[in-house]
Amino acid sequence: MDFNMKKLASDAGIFFTRAVQFTEEKFGQAEKTELDANFENLLARADSTKNWTEKILRQTEVLLQPNPSARVEEFLYEKLDRKVPSRVTNGELLAQYMAEAASELGPTTPYGKTLIKVSEAEKRLGAAERDFIHAASINFLTPLRNFLEGDWKTISKERRLLQNRRLDLDVCKARLKKAKAAEAKAACEGDTVPDFQETRPRNYILSASASALWNDEVDKSEQELRVAQTEFDRQAEVTRLLLEGISSTHVNHLRCLHEFVESQTTYYAQCYRHMLDLQKQLGSSSRSTACLAWTLTGSSAREATRRARSLSPIWNCSAKQPLPAPACPAWAGGWSACLLSCLLVTLLLRVGIRLTPSCPCPWSSAVRGPSPSPASGAPICLCPLSTPASWLL
């Protein structure tokens, strides 16, 4: 118990002298041992590496997990040394919603079929995202976190020890300086010849004994200074070696960065491939739907043509000669465009809108006939170039 109390008192005394030295240095009242320029550069490089590693680590975590509450939860699981539970990605959750919507709205409908296809693609995207997050966490985040929690803590500990050794060294230097000044002062006082006629000649004896005491104090301070200098040099060398290891840390981080880029490239390539396959599937489905709609439109046009023949004398003309070939380029579209034009003409005839031939192609001159109704009184051009805007007055 006595030993512990003595050690505690000694540690308290050392802490007090260090605090006094540090305070005096801040106020410019004490000298400070400066480190060499190379050592200062190593310290600045280590600090910069630590700061940027923290920023890169935090932003990468935000990239992989944008939800802050989820990041806090994962952090707590890691601190408690517990396994982080698997979490559903946003893509997988969207795929689940689309699949449920397709089953409820009808999986056989065009919309339901498309929902199922998109949900499968989103599910694959979610699985690719999960693999990317896992690979990035193992190959990139873990080495950065190990540096901050391992190597940097060791460097910080050794730097604190070096700071304490430097304070102890400066305290010994200040103590030795004061002891030498006091010794010189005592020596000057001791050189004065005493007056033995005085009633109290003990002043000379006290001066001589004080000079001897200051000599002992100087010897003791020099011994403490040598010990402090040795400890400071040893600690400075240990810290220098650790700081020079930052170069190997940069090499390790460079390798991890390459792996992160490789994982990200693989992830985006998978996403592009999945979306390209989905686009092809949706494109083929769109063409099938368009063909079906075109077939239905053609059927309606044929029915409208049949009805137009029964209503309009144009279709009952007695001309035996074949009609001249149409010269307008719209006929390259085939008979489907013609049937659509016939359907539009029939509807206009139904409502009694007056029509005028505005197309100069031979087709309009070949099919002129009597007016289909008393209200119109003008021939009709069935050429597809005669748009509805050109027919309306």
C-alpha cells in the first residue's frame, strides 16, 4: 500500500511538472525541443492519411447504405460482436411489390405480365447490389477500418509517449539551467573574503555549503537530463518507424481501392446486362401488342370499307379499265394505310362534312365520281396523302 501511494505521488508530481512545462510553452515562457523537419513531415503525412481515410470510409458507408438508422444499427451490432442480420435491398423490395401487384391485378393481362418481367429483373438487380455491398465491405471498408482501429491507435499511443518524453526532457533542461544559474550565483558570493572581525562569521560557512549543494544539484540535473535525452531518442526512433510505415499503408489502400473499383465495375455490368435483357423482352412484347392492335384496326377498316361500298357510288363505278398506279409515296405503306383512309372517309361521309380533292396524285383523278350526298357536291380523293386537315374546309 505504501509503495502504491508513493508511486501515485510520484506520478502526480510528474504530471504536474509536465503541465507546468506545457503551459509555459504555450505562453512562450519556456523553451521547447523542436523535432527535425523530416519528422514533422512524417507527422503531417500521417495526420492527413488518417483524416482522409475517415472521410472516405464514412462516405463509402453512405454509398453502400444510404439509410442512417440502418448504419447505426450495423455499427451497434459490430461493437457488440454480433452478426449483422441480412437486410432486403430496395430493388428486392420493389420486385416483391411488383409481383404482388401482378398477382392481384391479373398475371395474364399485358400489364400483369410486364409487372412480372420487371419484378424478376429488379430481383436480379437487388441480388447484384447485395453481392456488391458484401464485396465492397470485405475488400475495401474492412482494411480502412482496421487501419483506423489498429495501426492508427498504435501510432497515436506512441506519439503521446513521445510528447511526454519531450516534456520531461525540457523540464530537465530547465532544471539544469536554473541549477547552473544558482551555482554561479553562489560561487560569486563565495569568492568574497569574509570579515573575521564580525560577530557572526557564519555567513561564509553558509555560502560555502550552498555552493556545494548547488554543485550536487547540477550533477543530479545533468544525470537526469542524460536519462531523459536517451528515453526521448529511443521513443522518437520508435515513432519514426511507425510513421514511415504509412507508406506501406498507402500501398495496401491502393490495392483495396483497385478491388473496390473492380467490384463496382462488375456490379454495374451486371445491372446493364439485366436491364438490356429486360428491354429486349419488353420490346418484343410491345411489338406483339402493336401487331395485335394493327390486326384489329385492319379488321375494322375492312368492315368500314364494305359499308362504304354499299353507301358511296364511287365504289360502284362502271369503269372497266384498271386504275392507274398511285404516284404518291405513301402507298409504299401497303393496303393497311388505304384501309385506314377508307375508314376515315366513311366517317366523314357519315357526319356530312364536305370534302375537296387536295391531292394532285393520279389516284384522286381516277376515282372521281358523283357526289355521295347533296351536301358535299365534290369528288373524293382516297389517297393517304390527303390528310384529314386537307379535307376539312
